[in-house]
Amino acid sequence: MSEHHIEPDEVETLEFDWGTLKWPCTPDETDSEAFSMGVVQLNPGKGHERHDHPDSEEVLYVVSGEGTQTVGDEEFAITPDDTVYIPAGVEHSTENTGWEQLRLVAVYGPPGPEDVLRNAPDSTTLPPGELPD
């Protein structure tokens, strides 16, 4: 693995009841200091509970699928090519409202919230190259 070119099979997968996460760009993987980047896949009809990241801003980019995004008191539909900005400390949630997976790119600045997800009690970590069931 190169610190400049990361393939999906080289990174662990975090599995939840709502979908999967991969974090190819984190301080552990690339020595990045200002941000981390991950790929989120939410299964149809699934979502995650409202939460916040007290010390990190987040940007979501919708790759495919459709859903509902909540940021603070605002709720809106999201579709491919939409971008969502979430300020640090603001509660938010994402729900897949479509029939296919909702794929998002998530960026945290500074990095850190990905470690909370990695250590969550409802998370299963699959080693690099292993596929979810």
C-alpha cells in the first residue's frame, strides 16, 4: 500500500446494522493531519441515530442513492451530487429512503470521529480484503 494510492481492499471495513464504512484516508493510513475521508454505504430503509462531532466539521458528498438528511432542525432530501455541510457540534442524521444503497463520501476536519465509529459497540471490524456477509 502506498500512502498516496489506497485501494479499497487495503482498508478494513466497519460493519453496522445500517451498512458499512471504509476509512481510506486517516492519520493511521496516510499520516493526514487536517482531515479524514471515508466511504459510507447505507442499506435501503436504514439510517443512523442523530449524533454530533463536537470538535470536527463534516462534509458529505452523495455518490449514489437517495435519502433524507437532518442537520440541526433542518431536514431535506439528498440525491447524487448533493453536498452537505455539518458544522462541529451540530446534531445530524442520514436515512436511506430509496431501494438501492445510499453511497456517501464523508470528510471530517480535523480527523477523529472515525475512531469513535471504529470503537462503537455496534460495530464489527472486518480485516482488509474481507467482504461483509
